[in-house]
Amino acid sequence: MSRQFQTFISIVLLMFTASVSAGNLIMVRTVLPFESAVETLKVAIAEAGYTVLDDSLVDISLVSASFSTPKYKAIMLESRVGTAELLDRHPMLASFLPLRITIFAEDESSVLVSLNPVYLENYYPDEELAGFFWQWNRDIQQILSSVMMARP
């Protein structure tokens, strides 16, 4: 595993929670260059019934961490059930909502990473929430798979 990739994973883990392990991430690589991958991701998010809430370059000094790419975005998306309504009923999910997909360029391809929402079931064993976690997992898998399968 390259140092660049290890640094990226560390940053992603910090974005979600300090206790996330690599086994609790959903990760794909696409042959699409960064700009095309970002646009394809936005289309896949919309097709899955979600709304992109934020699309921003991550403002971290990646160069000082030996991360050579300036192409690194965190995309926040709102689920079919509004984030605000769900947080009203379950405020403890505030650290995990809105859902996030992180994308970065690596050479001529792109890598996309998201926390596996089913992981949250270990900390929030509620039947209502389990349904959301599993649905989000299926949706994120579908979104990332669409980007992974896309061709330039």
C-alpha cells in the first residue's frame, strides 16, 4: 500500500470517527479521472434519490502530510428521509449525518470511500435505525458501483 494511500485512509478515518477501522469502509476505484468521477458521482447520487448537500475540496494541508494530489473532495449527501427529521428523533447520529463520500485522484484514476453505515448498528442497536443503516449501505454500494463501472 502506497504511503499516499495510507495517508488518505488516515484522513478519511479521522473525518468519520477515530474508532473506524478499514474493514468498516466501502471503497472503490474507478478508471475515471477525478473531474469525470466527481460528475459521475453526482449523477449516481441523484439517480439513487439523494441530494448533494455539499461538494467541497477538503481544506487540509495535504502537502505537509506527503499527500501530493490537490484533488480531494468530500461530498455530503442527504438521504431520502430528510437528515433533519431523522436527527430530531435520533440526535446521537449527528456525527454521521449527512452521509459522506470522499473522492480523491490517484494518478489517472480516482478512489471513492465511504463509511459503511451498517457499522453504526454496533453502537446504535435500534430496529428503526437498523433499517436506515442497511438501506444506506445498499444505496452507497449502488452509487459507488455506478461510478466504478462508468467508463470515460
